[in-house]
Amino acid sequence: IMESIQKTGLVTQAVIDRFDGYIEELSQAQSAGAHMAEQTAKLLSGMHQDVTLQNERYSALVDAQAELSRMMDQYASWSGRVLEAVEKQAEAASDRTHEVANEMSRSGKLLQDSYSDFVQNITQGLAKTMALFEENMGEMTRKMTTDISKALEHKGGAEIDLKQFTRVQTALNDMTQALGRATRAAEQMAEGA
């Protein structure tokens, strides 16, 4: 009977040891899951900040274009008034007319050059912003992939819902394409200047 009791005690101890190991593995898995959720939250927060920054820059570009358009309208209105005055006084002041016309030509050239420089600077800034955005998004995507791979390796192939990461990647691709279209539009504006 004592031998049977000892065997039962050994079996019971083995069951307890296995159960303790299982509890510890479960605790580690929960800890890793919480860490991964925290990393994902940080990643999404960084992406949100990048999108907000892009929206602010795009809004600034739209405001600058509206201001430039207003200035060009004022210039056109002013040019029209100057030309009308020059035509009325053409006979009495032909020399002055040439001088005013030359000045207007220089002003027009200066305005055109300023507009071209403005559009070029905006285009370059947008292109740099786009490149930085793509680089940051690429790094975050690579880190997310690495974190998932590590989590899968450490957890023996535990199931992870990848649909959320696929949606994030799709959203990133959509944002990249939208920024690319904005860059191309700015470049076309520069070519038309």
C-alpha cells in the first residue's frame, strides 16, 4: 500500500508540475499578447500623426494656391487699368508708354518666375514629404511584420488575426497613392506655369 501511495504521490506531483508549466506558458502568452497590442497601438498612433501632418500640409498648399490666385486676379485687374490709361495717353506720351509696357513685361516675367518657383518649391516639398512618408510607413510595416513573426515563433504558431494588419496595409497603400496623385498634380501645375 505504501508503494502504491508513493506512486500516486509521484503521479500527482508530475501532474502538478505539468499544470504549473502550463500556467506559466499561459501567463507568458498573455504578456506577449499585451506587448503586441501596445506595439500595434503605438504604430497606429504614429500613422495617425503622419496622416494628420499630411492633411495639414495639403491644407497649407490649398491655402497658398488660393492666395496666389487672388494675387493674380489683383494683378490682372491692375494690369487692365494700367493698359487702359496708357491707351488714352498714347499720343501725348509714347515714350512713357514704352517704359510702362517694359515695366509691365518685367513685372509679368517676375510674377511668372515667382509662380514657377512657388510651384516648384511646393512640388519638391511634397515629393520630399512623400518620400519620408513612404520610408516611415515602410519601416513601420517591416517592424509590424517582424513583430508578428517573432510572436508566431515564440508562441509555437499561435493563431493571430492578420485581417487588421491587412486593412492597415491597404489604408497605407491608399494614402500613398493619394499623395502620389497630389504630387503629380503639383508637377503638372509646375509644367503649366
